[in-house]
Amino acid sequence: MAVTIGQIGTFLAVARTGSIRDAAAELVVSQPSVSASMAALGATLGVRLTERVGRGIRLTPSGRALLPFAVDIMGLLEQGQLAAQEAVEVTHRRLRIAAVTAAGEYLVPAMIRAFTDEHPQIDIDLHVANQARVVELVLSREADVAIGGRAPTGGRLVGAPFAVNELVAIASVGDPLVRRAGASIDDLGSRTWLIREAGSGTRRLVEELLASRDLHPRLLTMGSNGAIKHAVRFGLGVSIQSRIAVALELSAGVLGEIRLRDPLPERHWHLLLPLSGPRRGIVDTFAEFVAQRGGHLAAPPRAR
């Protein structure tokens, strides 16, 4: 008996929900149908894919091993459907971009404008999230391509750096360290630090930086760059942000830059793509565009 697409879809729904009942509701089928599909898939593969835990179920080691392949199968199927439709409907093509928050808010809109000026027949969907979610979207092929702030790890994505992502320490304009040349990260050890939520690449960088200096300041988590900038502006704490995210505020004088004696870690913007599987032509077209023009578009204005 061959594995079917329906069985793979059911397996993914069960993996997502951790429940036969919830998977059935998501798929709009009966619970016995979900159970039968899971049993058939397990029998075909010769392994148990789930095990019961309390009132729910979880994947067995075999199920966890199957999961990334199942995600790839369904993602590639959707990619194939889009490719088939675009082959005969060349005037309507869609590119799905995922981007980490700073890039999605301050870099990618300029890229979309420049790209669609050259390719007006292409529709763009943009999904903005933190680094962890962006990687998940590309791996599941819910996004065709992503713009991230870190090189990919784990071997399932390939990343090409295309521009420097300069980081800057910021504080309120009245902060004494803004007027002082050559401050140190150690000078900020007693300050409150404003950071993004778990899964953010910038949060991870800040945590690594503080740990490397054995600093343990108070940390306040905020869910957006905008919230952090407003909190910094009103003196709630200090932060490290991508310069592209704060360039306008620094130029306007509503935020202050702490000019550190030691340079912050070097970061780059990366174009992220799945390592395996075919790609639609539109994805390669966008990748070429980013390689050629991304560096120019990523350059933020400098404060005077």
C-alpha cells in the first residue's frame, strides 16, 4: 500500500494539534477517519507514529523523524500547483516573502517597490515575524523566500548574505552616555535593557553579548521594535537595534546613539531559501534582484 497525500496531510494536522479530535475539526472530517488514516500510514511505514500522553497524543521518535519530510512533501506540492498555474497564466504570479521584523518593517518595503517596478505582473505577499517563525515559514514552504538577520543553521536552509545589518545601541536623548564618547557595554550593566520576545534574532544577540561580559541587567520584553523605540525615547531603558530600524529617529534627534568603544557584533542581512527541492522561476528572479540591488536598498540614512 502506498503512502497518500491525504495521509500526510492528516499526519501533519495531528502533529500540529496533538489531538485526533482537533485534527478532525481542522480537516473537517470525522475522528474515526483521522484515526484510520494515521493507522494506515503507520502500517505502511511499519512504525508507530504517535503515542498517547494524558488526554492528548504526541509524536514518537519515528513520527518526529518523519515530520520534516512530511512538511517538505506538502510544501513542494503547493509549490508545484503554483508553478503549473503560472505556466499558463503568466500575467498573474505570486511571490511569498517572509521577513524578520526589522527587515519587514524597514527594508523589504523598499525592496518590494523596486522589484515590482521591474516586474509589475508579480503580486507580493509579505509575512513579518521573528527569526524563529520566519525560518519555520520557509522550511514549511509557506513562504518562497525569506529575509533574515542570521545565517541559517541545521542544514535545511541556504543563506546568502547581501548587505551589512549594522547594529546600534540607543538610549533617550537626555541619557548621559549619549553625550559621552567611547562608552562600554560594561557601563550599561546596571541599566534596564529592552529586548524583543523569545525567537527574535536581536534578542538572542543581546543575551549572548551580555553573557559574554558576565552582565545580568534587568530585562524587559516588548513585542515590537516600535514599542522598544518609544520606551527608550521616554527613558525606560536602553536597547540594541538594527540601525535601519532607528535611522529616522536618530536623524530627527528623538533617540540618542550610545557610541560604544568596542564594536558590536557584525551582522548581515541574509536571503534564505530551502536547500532542497525545485524552485519556481519567480523565486530565482527575486534572488538575483536581491544579490544585485539588496545592498544598496539596505543602506540606512545616517544621523547628521
